[in-house]
Amino acid sequence: MSRLRTLVLALIALATVPEIAYACAVCFDGPGETRQAFFATTAFLSLLPLGMVAGTGAWLRNKARRADTDGSAESQDD
């Protein structure tokens, strides 16, 4: 039991230290293309939901304006 406990504790220690586990890709690659790629990806993924919400809002607004224009044209024909 002691050997298993030691092994589990060693694995937990290795998994929690980024330098040993290589868990943080940005920490090991300083300036360069990789850092720029991480920055660009972060910006894209941050702005994507905002763009989707704005695009949906613009589409709904356009659709409402067209419906209003069509409705006023029909009432003028009567």
C-alpha cells in the first residue's frame, strides 16, 4: 500500500508542475510565431460570440424593417 501511495503522490506532483508536465505551451515558447498564434486565436475566440450576437441583431433589425415597409405598403394600397 505504501508503494502505491508513493506512486500516486509522485504522479500528482508531476502533473501539477507545469515545467515538468509541459502543461503550459506559452510558458516554454517565448517570443515568436507560437505566441502570436495564441494571441490571435484568443482574440478571435473572444470576438466571435460578440460578432455572432451583433450579426443576429442586425439581421433581425433588417427583417423587422422590411416587414414594416411591406406592411405600410399594403395599408397604402387599401
